[in-house]
Amino acid sequence: MTWVIAQTDDLTTCHALRRTVFIEEQGVSEAEEVDGRDGDALHVLASVDDVPMGCARILLDGQVAKIGRVCVLNAARGAGLGAAIIEACLDLARQQNGVTKAKLGAQTHALAFYERLGFVPYGPVYDDAGIPHRDMERPV
């Protein structure tokens, strides 16, 4: 499996991927998924053999890069693409002036995945769109 992950302005493709994963697969409401913050974010798009298969966004807040909306289509799961998307987000965060920390809200079933990538959980478990989450962070 050959993939390319790069910063993108192609929000139409990112929205389509997120719709498939979050709205159709996970049952997140459209109102919660489409939060109006995409225009303020940096986006990465992952393609496998030139077919879009995953994406994520980064919202910048001072020294913090908040990684979110991380998704990989079912057909590309289990091959390391999700980890590669996170690494691409961390690389992009490092390029932003003054950013020292990355944060994310992890679905609790994915805590171990993010821990393997250096993220440390903190705070309580909370509900986000009907799915249990926990905040995590790491230095960039």
C-alpha cells in the first residue's frame, strides 16, 4: 500500500471522508460534525494509490495544535495509515511558529493507538457526540 499525505485545501474531499466515517459509520449528527471551524484549520489529506482514504485537521491556539477529525476509511484501516496521518499532523504543527504542544480528544477505544504515538491521557472521560472521549497531549 503506497500512500501520500499532504496539507490540502480540498475541503470537499475531507468533508466526504468525514461524512463516511463519522456520520454514516459512527452515527455522529451532521450538526456536530460540521462545526464551522474548518475555515480556521489546517488540513491534511491521505491518499492511497491516488484515492483519498483519510484526513485530519489542526486548529491552532497559541502554543497548542489541536488535532481533530482524524479519520481513515475502513478499506485502509490496519495498515498504519492512521499513525502516518498523526505523524503528518505533528510535522505540520512543528512548522507553525510557537507551537510546542499537540492535543486531541481521543475516542476511548483509540487511547492505546495514540499512546503508541507519544500522547498521554489527562482529565476525565467525557461524551462527545455520543462517543466516550478522553483528552490527550504530547510535545511536538
